[in-house]
Amino acid sequence: MTHDLAIINTFVLYIGVMMAIGVYYYRRTNNMSDYFLGNRGLGAWVTSLSAEASDMSGWMLMGVPGFAYLAGLNAGWIAVGIALGTWANWKFVAARLRKYTELAGNALTLPEFLQNRYDDKSGLLRMVPAIFILIFFVIYTSSGFVSAGRLFETVFGIPYEYAIFIGAGSVVFYTLVGGFLAVSRTDFIQGVMMFFAIMVVPICAAMSLGGFGATVGAISSAKASMFQPFTKPDGSILGAIELISLLAWGIGYFGQPHILVRFMAIRSTKEIPQATNIAMTWVILSLAAAVAVGMVGSVYLTTPLEGTKSETVFLLMTNEMFPPIIAGVVLSAVLAAIMSTASSQLLVAASAFAQDFYHMVIRKDADQKELVWISRASVLVIASLAVFLGLNPNSFILDMVSYAWAGFGAAFGPAILMSLFWRRTTRNGAVAGIVVGGITVLVWKQFELLGLYEIVPGFILSLLAIYVVSLMDNEPVKELTDTFDKVGESKI
């Protein structure tokens, strides 16, 4: 009981600090640009760490270690794909998206950018993306709430059904009151916490097992395939389609709204090289450590973990290894991961509903204050749906994340890339790509054709749809191509 009380006190202190930050920035939220982009005033450190913290949710501290616990270095292929995708996103997309969103009517959301990019008067390029954003963010946010439920259930023995509501309530509060300024600042803090937590646990566990060499020997003796990256947990050889599916996580980055919105908010593109270096250092070390947690945990924990229980390996190691206060701090990092991503997702989904659906279809004359309040109300509705979906305690966190990740990657990735880099892209081409990519993922997931990760066919078919439909369409008007050319010359 004393152990639990110390951890509870640490959690309460942590959540209290995050909520205080939310209240502080609530008072500084004056308009939609503040609420959604922090008035484009974020520096390199806050931008990079908030982008990665919003990306690497509870699945990095729970899902990836759980996969590595079962599969060893085979899980490393996801990490390789993610690292390459992160680098490509910062290297090729960040600067051009930052410039284009400001030059094309100072867009606050991705759907608004697409509408402005093609001067779409019909509203299709705001409404269609908004629909897919709402669908896939409900699934994605639900995975975060499942992570929260597992955390409280594993550490405190709280029934899962109650635990998921506790986690969801914490996330919703400071998302509601603070908007982007609060989320970005808390994400920065959480990014730092997550980094140290994921690094400390495998190092301390290895030391307690007699050092690095002894730990490697113990893992090899227990299960030799753990150090064979081309061997699956069942002992069979990793096939080409399976390898492509694992690496394909990387292409999903080009379409993740909660990550891309961070690029739109950076103060200046001159800060992007520094932000890229910070982000890549964080990602490479954190992912390597996440895989190490699972592998070391396979010999550190004496009771085998099966099924979804494997995703609690980080939590159990922390609880066993550290005294209560330190365990509380480390476990708060898991809560940090969940809160950072879920809050970012809720914010983007809320902005899609308020800006791209409510403002476009229901109340075209709504003022800024009304839109902020509509956004806050939609946060509650979206969070409620996510909790409902997450009530099944047997859901794999990594499976839920991979589904939503594929949806965003295939629906928006090709549309964003072609909008940024192909002058000839048209509005109809972009709409076709979003619809084809999103629907392909939804359908492919149901049939699991060829055992191929749904993002691969979705991404390819979306690119083809954009290319073919754009070529069949009339060429873009001079005003649009002039803006396209200005982006390349801009020094923003």
C-alpha cells in the first residue's frame, strides 16, 4: 500500500503540473492561430521534442517493447522504418510545408492548406480530409486510452474499465483548456521525460543481471532467435512481404496530421536543421532503447508474459526495479507519452471538425470565439468515442496504432507530397488520392490480403490516383503555379 501511495502521489503531482500549464496557456489563447499553431512561434527544441513526443505515444514505451519481448531484433525493423521516415519527413517536408501553409492563405490545418493550395471553392478539400481525420483519430486516440488503462491496471490493480476513464479525463482537461500552446509545452516536458525513462530502464536492468555481456548471454541462452533479425517469434524466417510491411511504417510519416502540424508552427525554417538533429537523436536512441527494454525484459522478468500482457513489460520492470518514488517518476513518463499523443490527436481532430466541417457546412459566419468553443466541445465527443472503442482490454496497442497510422499515411501522405512538390497536381487529383488512399486502407485491413500492411497498397494507389486524375484534369491556373514557385524562393 505504501508503494502504491508513493507512486500515486508522483502521478498526482505530474498531472497537476501539466494541468497548471494548461490553465496558464488558456489565458494566452486569444484566437484560432494561438489555439491551433501557437501563433507560429515555436523554437527548434520545443518543435522537435513536441513533434516526437506527439508521435511516440504509449506504443513506444509499451507496444514496441512488447513486440521486442516476443520477437527480439525482429522488432527492430519497425524502428528502422520509423527512423528513416522521421528523417525524410524533417528533411524534405518540414521546411516546404512551413512556407507553403503561410503563403497559401496562412492555413491553420492540413485540410485548410489543401483547400488554399488549390483554391478550392467547393469545400471538398476540407470536408473529405476532415472525415478521414475524425475516423482514424478516434482509433488512434483509443489506442492511447488503452495504454492508459493498462498502466493503471498493471501498477495499481485498478479495474481496466475504470482506469481508462482516469487516463482519458486527464488528457481531455488540459487539451480543452490550453490548446496548442499548452500541448506543445507539455509535449516538450514529456519528450524529455520519455527519453530518460526509456534509456534508464534497460541499462539498470542489464546492470542488475551482471552487466551488458551477462545480459546478452542470458538472452541468447533463453532464446537464440532473439538476436536474429530475420527470424520471427515462431522460429520461421521473415519473408519479403513481412519485411516490407515492417519497414513501411516509415512512409506513414508524410501523412500524420499531429506531426505535420508541428512543422507548420515552427518560428522559422532556419531552425529546421537544428530541430532535425535534435529529433533524430531522440528518435534513434529512444527506439533502440525501446527494443532493448523488451529483449532485456524477457530474461529480467521471471514470469512469462503472453498475448497483450507482453505490452506491460516496461511497466512491470519499472515497478520491480526501482523504489516507489523513482518508479513513480519513470511510470509518469508512460503517462506522459500517452497524454502527449492523445492530446495532440484530440486537438487536430477538433480543429478538423471546427474549422473544416462546422465552419464550412454548418455555420459559415461563426466567429473565432465560437469556433474555439466548438473545438472544445468536439474534444469531449471524440474522446468519448475513443474511450468506448478502447473498452476491450484484449486489444493490442500496436495493432490499433498501425491501423490508424496506415489510414493517415495512405490518405494524406501522397496528397501532401504531391501538393508540395508536383506543380501539375490539381484539386480533383488531390481529392481522388485522399479518398482512394483512405478507402484502400479501410478495405484492405478487413481482408488482410497477402499479409501485406495496408499502408503499402493504400499509399501506392493514392499516388497513382493523384497522378492519373491530375493529368486528365485541366492544368492549374497561373495564380496557383505562381504561389507554388514563390514557396521555393521564400526565406520564411
